Amino acid sequence: MIKDKLKVEIQLFEACPNADKMKARVLEAIQFLDFDVDYAETYVETPEMAEKVKFRGSPTVLVNGIDLENLPEPEKANLACRYYANGLPSVEEISGFLIQASE
């Protein structure tokens, strides 16, 4: 049973080629859930904003403030595209993470 609404945030900037793909996958994963999600998009467009949100690179998905891949906050954030060693998470992987985070 979910005590609090699940918070999902995607941090991105438009110049990154994977930003739109990840955003679409996250939105699709949310549609499969049988509970409400507080969804937000944060566009990181300046080095100051990157530092403020401790940007891990575009796109980053945070669930209740925790990175989808448990990547820690960087000491020095910057505007960069994020590298996913195993490729972008699939809709199914994202959905599974969201379900697990809600329990």
C-alpha cells in the first residue's frame, strides 16, 4: 500500500539525443501503474541550474529523489548527456523500479 504519492522527476536538456526517448519511456511506464504518480520535468539549461539540482546528466530519472540507477549526486555538476552503460532502461525496467519504489 502506498503511503505517500510516488514522485517521479525527469531532469533533462533538449540538446541531448536520449532526452525525448527517456521521457517517452517514463511516461509510458507511468501509464501501466495502478496508482497515482506526481510527475515533474526539470529542464536544466545553465551550469547554475545543473549545480542547484546536482545534475547527473541528461536524461536523469529520480524516483522519490533517488536516481533510477542509484548514481550518487556529483560533487561538481555540469551540462552533459548521460551515458547508460547498458543502454536506456526499457519501459518494463522503469515500470518495475516504480512499482518497487512504491512498496
